[in-house]
Amino acid sequence: MEPGQGSNRSDSLKDHPQFQLMPHRIQDWVAASPNATAAFAEFFERRGRFEPTADTGLPYYRPSDKPAIVVDESQWNGLREPGAAEYPQRHLFGTLAHEIGHDRYNTGNVLFKGGGADDYVRYRAELEAQAIFTAFPIFKDLERDPAFKKDFPFNSIGYLNGIELAPMYKQWRAGEQSEEAIVARIAARVPDTPFSLGNPPPDLDHDGAVTHRDAYLRDYQQLIRQRPELAEPAAAQTRLDSQPAQHLAAADRAMLERIKDGSLKALQAAGKSIDEASLDRLGHALLAECKDARDRYPAARAYAYAANALSRVDHVVLSNDGQNLFAVEGRLDDPAHKRAMVGVADAAQTPVAQSDGKLAAAQAHIAAEQAQPQPLQTRAVEPPPQAVAAR
């Protein structure tokens, strides 16, 4: 969705129950910014919600089928009171302008393609930088708002301090540096910022400080334990794509053809073109995701493959912004339907061999689970809040 379209959605956004839960001045600022309106409208359309929780501290985004922005219950309720002071609402708004960026830039939407620990640190830092930059266009929309005429709450965005972010904003606003250049500068700083959140990692790089680099290294170690093939550089995985795709069972071939046919129709209906090779990669990636969606919940301690896998594809749906593609088993209006999701751009570049390897591993897990005694066949519970939380 183009940022300018947000203004056309302002009225419907204001009627949304989750929007009405926001502190009143924050509601005003979101509605006044086309970029914020578009971002929060998409978040709510994906069943996103605010989740007030005791002693949370800083807000953070948690991806899932029902994504959430977790906020401190006491602060949230206090700012919703009539007559609540404007200054702390400005501060919270700055943080939310960053966190809503994670609705697009998170490890479930933008997948790691593979590589070493340093590659993974860069990948995570770039995601964080993209989410942080989300606040810049939102602030630009509000330059004439009396609450922001003097300055913006750069100190509340997160990771970098206001002294660093304010000059970057001015350079971007003046056209002196592109979005890509600003994002790269932010990403270069993110890994070495002090880690001040809950569940701190050990000092894995042994530099005497606990930073976000250590947290990313911890996540990388866990990811490679679960997906050892991702330790291979992305280029090496791409070379495998020229080899014949792994043999698929008849049921999987049928699902693949249904996915590819539905994907092509959905993309064409949205005015998007795709070449045959990219469509094939996209189809294989979404098929693998139908059988194994663990990438969206990398820290989940238990995942029931058989219970969560799609056994058929009834619908293939493109998100409103054209970024994500969904395979759905069941009626679209049934809250109990199953679905799998991939980011179109990433999936269209994922090597077929990589997707088929993921599919084969998932099918082995499914077969093992189905061989267990019936009482053990239970549906996986929703992963814990820290599963893929982004701050």
C-alpha cells in the first residue's frame, strides 16, 4: 500500500475498537498522519491488537497470526485517562511509530537466507533499522502539528539516541541522504547498542558488554540448531537451485499446483507480473510453509507439525499491500481456518532446493508425530510472547 492511501482509510480506522483503545492524543496523531494511518490500518486488518501487560516497560511488537504490540498496562491506562498530559503521550507515540514498523520488518516476514553469524547479525540489524526508519515518514506528516513544531520525540524511538537520530532525520528530510543510506547508518549502530530489555543474553562476543549483537548471536545459535542448513551462505544455497527439485509426493504436487495457480491469479488481479521461475520458487516456498511455519516462531519450545500443517489449499490470497501471500485451508470467514504466509519478494528468491529440503524435513516430523499414540496428537498452543518479539 502506498503511504498516501492512509488518508482514505482514516475514517474506518477511527471506528476500529483497537484504535479507540489508544490514548486520545495518540489517536489524533495517528489519524493525522497518512503513513501512520496506513501502517496501523494494516496491523488491525491482520487482527493486530494492543496487549496491556503488567510491568512490561518499553512497548514491543510480537508477530504471530494475531500480532500484538505489548504495552505497559499501568502507563497505557494512565495515558488513556481524560486530561492525560501530552508530553508522555508524545514519548509513547515515538516508540509506537518504531514498533509498528515491525509489522512489516520482522523475522517472520523477512526470512534469513542463510550464512554465518555475522551475516545473521547484519540481517537482524537491517530489520531493526527499517523498523526505526518507519518513524521518519510518520514524523514528516506531523511537522505542522503544534505538538511537534518545536521538536520530535527522537529519544523515544529506541536503540539510537535523539542526538544521533535527529540529524539523520534532517538530512533525509532535506534530500541530502536517501532512505537506503539512513537505514544503512542506523543498521551499522544497532548491534553495539546496550541490551536493556528482559532476558539478557550472555556476552557471546566476549567484548565485556552485553549488547544487541549478543542477543542476535544467541538467536542465531538457536536458529542453526533448528535449521542447520541455514548455516550455508545464501549463494551456496542458490547454486543448489539449478539441480533437480526433490521428488514430491502426489498430494504435495497437487498442493503445489494449486498454490502456483492461485498465486498467479492473485498477483495478476493486483496488477503484478511474475516470471515462471519466480512463480515456481514462490510456490515451493509457500508449500513448505504450509507444512512448517516454525520460522515465524523461532523461540517456541514446542511445535506440533501435524496439527498445524495444511492438508489442502482452498484459497490463495494476497495481502492488501501486496507484500504477503497466504494459503488458506477452510473458509476465509472462519476464525478456525488454517493458513500459511510468505513474503512475496523473499519467497520468489528462495531456492527451490532450500524450500523442498524444508518440506521434506517437515513431512518427516509429521510422520513421526502421527506414529505417536493418539492422546499425544494435540494442537500446538500459541508460542510464548518472547517467541519472535521485536523491540
